[in-house]
Amino acid sequence: MRSVSTAESSSPDPRTPVCALRAQPEQPTGPPERDPERAAMAPAVGGPVGYTPPEGGWGWAVVVGAFISIGFSYAFPKSITVFFKEIEVIFNATSSQVSWISSIMLAVMYGGGPISSILVNKYGSRPIMMIGGCLSGCGLVAASFCNTVEGLYFCGSVGA
């Protein structure tokens, strides 16, 4: 039997990874008031002094406006189903004819996206949004005067 000297017993196990043998940095143990390095650092309170948001501070107004706009544009074609039976009776139309109303509205809305994107890049968002709002309002007012389902197809697509 071989005797183990103290030098051999204090050496690290060869299976221990090298990263475990490195000295670990000391973690602060007390509150920041007792550690001078941490006590000198004040907590972050806000953004840099003199910082102005790139949009001029209107970011949340844009978010609220987009929420309302997107909510109405997606909700209106879906709300046709509430009046589905009444539209069938009033216009003496089949279920298939009435279901085309919301389908055409959604197709025009999604198909018009690339076209409006090109127009916004060329003319800016404000005039395109104003023209789109006027077209939508005129289309919905005109739809209230329609006597046929085909008229609703056209006015609903303009109002989409």
C-alpha cells in the first residue's frame, strides 16, 4: 500500500474542469450602503437628459389610432354576419349571395394593401389615409341606399 503525501492530497482532481479551478470573483454580501463601489452608483431613473423621442412624443397616440383603425377595418366585414338573415329577407337573396358581401370586402381590403403601400411611399401616409377614409365613408353611405345585393357588392368593396 502506498502512502499519500500532503502535496498529493491538496492537488486538484484531474477530472475537475479547468474553469472550476479559476478564482471566482467575490459576490457582494451586504447591502449597497456597505459596499463603496455599489453605493456610489445611483439607480437609473429615466432616459438620457435632453432626449426627445424620434416621433416627437406622439408614439402612444399613433398606437391608439392604429388600434382603433385596425379594429374597425377587421370588425366591419365580420359584422355582416349579425345581419345575415335580414339581408337575405330584405334583398330576397340566397345565403351564397349574401356571404359574398363580406368576402369581397375582405378581398378588396387585403388586395388593396400593396397598392396603398405604393401610394403611401410615393405621396405620404396623410393624404392616402384621408382619401381612404373618404372613400370608405362614401361607400358605406352609398351602401345604405342600395336595393340589390350586387349594389352592396360594389359599395361594400369601396367601403372596405
